[in-house]
Amino acid sequence: MALLELSGISLSFSGLRALSDVSFSVAESQIVGLIGPNGAGKSTLINCVSHLYRPERGSILFNGQELVGRSTPEVAAMGIRRTFQNLELFREVSVRENITLGLVYRYRAGILSDFLNLPSARAMRREANAETAAIIERLGLNDVADVRVCELSYGLQKSVEMARALAGRPKLMLLDEPAAGMNPEESRRVADTVRRLRDENGISILLVEHDMRVVMSACDRIVVLDHGEKIAEGTPAEIRNSPAVIKAYLGEDDDHA
Amino acid sequence: MPPRKLVIFLVVAVLAALPFGLGNYGYYILASVMIYAMVGLSLNILIGMGGQISIGHAGFWALGAYASAIVVTKAGLPFLVGVLAGGVVAGLFGALVALPALRVQGHYLAIATLGFALFVQQMLFEWESFTGGRQGLFVPRPSLFGTEMQSDFGYYYVLLAIFLLLAWIAHNFAKSHTGRSLMALRMSAVAAECCGIPRPKHVIIAFATSAFFTGVSGALFAHLLGHLSTETFSLAASLSFLSMAVIGGLHSRGGALLGGFYLALAPEVLREFKDAQMVIYGVLLILCVQFLPGGLISIVDVVRSRLGRKPLGTP
Amino acid sequence: MIPQLVVSGLALGSIYALLALSLVLINKATDVVNFAQGEMAMVGTFVCFTLLARTGLPLVIILVLAVPIGGLIGIVTERVTMRPLQSAPPINSLIATIGLWMVFHHGAGWIWGYDPVRFPSLFSPNPVNILGARVAENSLGIVGVSFLVVAVLYVFFEYTRAGIAMRAASMNRRAAQLMGVNIGRVSLTAWGLATAISVVSGLLVAPLTFLDFDIMFAVLLKAFAGAILGGFNSLVGAVVGCLVIGVIENLFAAYISASFKDTFAFAIIIAVLMVRPQGLFTRQIAKKV
Ligand SMILES: Nc1ncnc2c1ncn2[C@@H]1O[C@H](COP(=O)(O)OP(=O)(O)O)[C@@H](O)[C@H]1O
Ligand SMILES: [Mg+2]
């Protein structure tokens, strides 16, 4: 059974069809690439899975459970985490706090303990802090752990967002253009990271990316969207040679740099 | 002793020493400082941590005041029970006001809280059999362990103790996972929700807690004043609370305390300006958001950072 | 009875609509909800009142002068208070408008005193016969003036450069900026225009009751209710919402409770926010990430 199974997802914005009848699936420990020209609906699809948008039609099964109709935090708690195309970080606080906030939902004492700082609340904080420290250590963010996120470089901010997503111990990660704005060297590292996430943690990944080298080297399968419709699906080799894909990309000449 | 603890110790010592050498009026003013500072704490939680604005806190204040007055006079229960009842009643209404906040943000919410406060005021006015309506309601002096406190001197210390208790609770909350989740929602609701932090639950907690604090303050105020009438709980009161909290500093307990001093002392200082007084408050509020958005407490922070210390405003 | 109540309700509603238009205009252009809008209108009305008393100009001229007077109040206010907050978090601007509320509200009391004054009306309260119903000339006049303002506004947004720039800015501020729209100018125009409109609403309310420093508060509350009903980002929605509010208010006061007629607006606000926060006429669109 697939981990994530989308069938017939449709969504439009004030008449504009952003997604129409999109179906595909992501298997356990699989890396699936999602590509397509600008405005194809890739981010919209990710927003549907993480439930920031609610699809008008279709179903999204995760581990066999229907996601449509649940709240965003519920979906996150089920094990789906994401990064954002334009970064959504807690900018005013430290890297450490960002990561803690990614896992804090698992460490809840009662509200009364929180008000009165009872031992249970303190214990929860200790555990969360320990786990945060472990993540910081593992991802090599020690040097910047106590720096405010807004003071970091763009690249580092992207890593923090990835670290925060990882803190949620996801089964599925949705990455929206993790290599955007990076040089080839940095992009290669992103591709490595993505593969490591899968190899070391067994996380399935839905990867939206414009950089073809990253997509081709990291993904097991690729889904191609154009104008909200799925126009192709297959292995990287198949996609590379698909006439439909070549046509979609040649039709738009501005965004596969 | 770590510097932060030392600062708190010194502040408490100064607060405890303040009434000496003052007269009855001075005690009364100091008592009001504490009562306003409690409202400041409540806005510290709601606006500072939660990013939810309210221009209707006089409504919660009124609910606390009337609830306590009624519990003490009509049901004959002790003063402290009345105060707790005031907090609980206001807190429940706070949770109720949060319901529209679940679906909307910012501006709409401010409008809803404004409407809420007007509604409460109108209700209290119309519901004469219970609240005394136009005539108002007499409230007995506070009493502890069966003895009535005739002087505001003693009452001030009760208020100081309650303020410190509430400040401690607010501080714990700011450090706690629930409080930090609330702040996460303020910084980016989208990101927080994608981290598994539900907005509805936290917004309700923020509103209920904030309203509880304000209700307690209102109850304590009722017993200080001795007589309640609905005019006390007008829009002007809500706006004063908001100004005080902003001018003191929305992001820390110290800011709330400074706000309390501001609201209690400014009328004394500005008395000779008569009708222009309120205009000056407005101007001060605008100047504050323009030039000192962190409030008066941020001056303290600037000094501290010169000394190489962590700002008080951060949890 | 009911037709009269409906027509005078529409008149009330169109007064609310003018204030609501001001609120929505500023909100669309600058993302600020101006809590002081009603008070600014009240001050503008007092200025007109003084002008009327001192110069003895005809009332029609005063009504026309209200537009530049309001515009000036709006422009100066924007420059002095809002401009410095342009890049601050939106909550700061909101708080600043509350400061403005205090300044204008109490400033008016300070300057013009706290006693209500009589403000003459352009229209007589005599009834006229329309389609068999007897309605006050006053009501028709109010609706007429409001309609005129809305028509002018329509022309402004459809046919003038400034209007088109404002529409662009309200749709997507960043994109408009990239296309060369001057955001500062848009904000200034919005405040000027909005305040001019709101002063007209002040001039229409003042003769209905007496003019005092409290006059616009209830109007503001209803304008909020109407604007929320209309979704708060649609000018047409705000007008329709306010007309609905005006009519309901009149019927409510006549048949249910007169003393709660001002708080009923609150009930509507809450009901709309709970059931359909995007308003009755617009669709909610999720924030784009
Ligand atoms: N919240 C939204 N409101 C209105 N339109 C949106 C929203 N989100 C996406 N869209 C529209 O949907 C289409 C697809 O956008 P998107 O999913 O961001 O494309 P991609 O990520 O593939 O570049 C675009 O036309 C975009 O303008
Ligand atoms: Mg995208």
C-alpha cells in the first residue's frame, strides 16, 4: 500500500483552475519529484497535502487514512511535515527555539502545570530541550543554535526550516523548492541531504524543485504538472525523454534555468 | 544571586517600601497601580504573547467586578471567593469571545471585542435587579480571615501579593510549551499549524487566561472603590488599558508594572491640563508606537544591554 | 408603517455606508483598520459647523466644502501618524489609530465643548408620497447624497490614474510597487479620500440628532457591522451590508427593543464572524504560501 495516495485532487481560485483531477502516489521510503513550469500548481498541491488548502474534490489517503476534512495540525501530527517555498520561519527567535517548536506538540504537560511550573511541565521542557539539542548536534547547527533566525543567511534559513520539519519525526516530508536560490555546489548538497533523509531515516519525500540536476539525481519517480494537470509520470529516464514534458517546458522558456 | 533574580528582589523590596510616608490618597493610588498592572499582565499574555488585540477589556473588568460584588453581597461569601469568582466568570466569557477569534484575525477581532465590551456595559445597565442598574451597587471593603480591612494601606499589600502571584503565573506561562506555542502562532500561524500546534486551542487559552486576570483585577477594584456603576467600565477604560499596556511594554511583566504606574499616575501629573488630558494620552500613545514600540520597559532593556545583559522582554 | 421604516432604514444605512466605505478604502489600500474614522468625521463636521456659524455660507456650499476639509484632515493625519509606521507590524498602526481616536474624540470635546449643538438640515422632514408610501424628504435626500458620493467614487476608481493605482495596490501591494505604483501616495490618497467621504456622512447624521463629540461612535459600530457583512474588502459589499444593517436596525428598534438597538450591531458582527467570516458576498481565499 502506498504511504500517500492522491486521487482526483481539484482546486480552483476564483475561477482559475490551479489543480484539476491530479492523482498519483508516494510509496514508503520513496522520493517522488514534482516538477512543472511556474504556476503549474506544485505549491498548491503541497498545500493541499499539508492541508493549508482544502481541495474541492478528491481524496488524500495517508497510511490508509483520509486527510481531507482534518485540520492542519492534525495532519502534521500524523507525520507529515513540510518546508515552504518562501520560508515560513519564526524569525524573531533563535534557531534552537524554531526547532523546539517543531517538536513541542509531542511534549505537552497540562495547562495547569504550565501555569504553575509544576514538575511535569519542567520534565517536558527538559525532554524537548534534549531532543532539540540532539537535532542541532546531528545537523551541525551548533554554531548558530542561539542566533536569531532573521540574522542568518538565506541558505542557513532553509536548513533551519528543514531541521524544524525533521524535528516532527515525519514519515513524509514535503519539500517546496529546497534548492531555490542556491549555487550548483549547494544544490548538490541539497540533493545529498534529501537522499540521506530517506536512507537514514526512512522518510518518504515529495520534492518540488526546479533544478533538474537535483530532481534527476535524487528522485525515484517524477510527476509532471502543467496548468494544474498531471501530464506525465515515470522514472527520471522516462521523464527526460517524454515528448509531453519537453513540449510543456519548451512552451515556457523562462523557468528551467 | 543571579542578576535577574536580584532585579526582581529589588523591585519587590521597593514596591513593599513605597507606601511608607504616604497618606490615604497615596495608598489608594498605589492600590490602583497594582490593579492596573494586573490588567497589564493580562494584555501581556493576550497581545504580547498571542498577538490578539482587544479593545474591550473593560468588559472583562466589569464582569469580574460585578461578579465579585454580587457573590460577596448577595451570596454572603468571603472576599477572596468573590475575587476568584470574578476571575472565573470573566475567564469563561473570555473563552466565549475567543470563538469568533478562531475564524478571523487582527482587525476583526478588535472590532468584536469592542462590541463585546459595549454589550456587557449595556447588559449591566439594563439588568437592574441584579446589578443595581443606574443606581449601581455598593461593595463591602475587602476582608481577610474575618476582619475587614479599613485602610488601603493593608489592602495594598494584599494587592501586591496577588500581583506577584499573577506575574509569576504569566512568567511561567511565557516559558511553558503552551505559551511558546502561542507565540509561535503569533509569529507565523501557518508555520505553527504545520508544526502540529492548533490555533483554536491556544487562542482560547490566551483569551480565557487574559480575561481571568482582568476579572480578578476588576473584582479587586470593586472592593477598593466600594461602589460600582456602569460608567466606570466604558470604552474609555478599555482604551486606557490598551494604552497603558503599550506604553509600559507589551512583552514583559516589568512592562505591565510600568504600565500600571503610568495609568495610575498620569492623571495626577496631568491634572492641570483638565480637558486636554485625554488628548495628551492619545498623543503619548501614538508617540510611543512611533518612537518606543517596546514601551517604557525597553528603556530599561537598552540600559541592560549596555551592561551586556539579556533583555528582560525575552522569555 | 413598514415601508416608512424601510426607507428611513435605507437612509440610515447609507450614512453607515459612507463611513464603511472610508473604512474599507483605507483597509484595502494600506491594511489598516482606522478605528478613528468616525471621530475624524465628527471633527470635520464640527469644523463645518464652525464655518457655518461664522461665515453664514449656505448649507449646500458647506456640504461641498466638507470634501476638501475632510481630505485635509485625512492627509495631515496620514502624514503625521501613519507614515512613520509604514514598515512596522500592522498591530502598531492599529494601536496608533486608537490613539487617534482619543485625540480626535477628546480634542473635539475640549475645543467645541461637551454640549450638543443643533445642526441645520438640508432637507425637510416633511413626508412626500412615493409609490403610495409616505416617506420623509429627509430620507430621500440622504440616500441621494450618498448615491452621489458612491457614483463619484466609482468614476474615480474606473477612470482616473490615481484610482487605478489604488486598485492595483489593493490587489497586490508588492506587485503594484514593482509596476511603479507609489505606495506612499496611495496611502495618502486613501486617507484623504476616505476622510472626505466620512465627513459627508458626519454632515448627514448631525441634523438627525444633535451634533456632539459622541455622535459618530454608534455610526462607527454599525459601519463596522455593515462592512464585515460585506466582507470588509469589497466596496460594493460594504454599501449593501450597511443598507441591510440600517433597515434591520430600524425594524429591530420598532418591534423588538429600542434600548439594545446599538448593541444589536455587535450581535450581527459576531454572528457573521462565526458563521461566515469572509462576509456574505465574497469567497474566502487562503493565504498564499
Ligand atoms: N492562495 C491563493 N490565492 C489565489 N491564487 C492562488 C493561491 N495559491 C495559488 N494560486 C494560483 O494557483 C496557481 C498555481 O500556483 P502555484 O501552486 O504556486 O504554482 P507553482 O508552485 O507550480 O509555481 C497560480 O496561478 C497561482 O496564482
Ligand atoms: Mg511554487
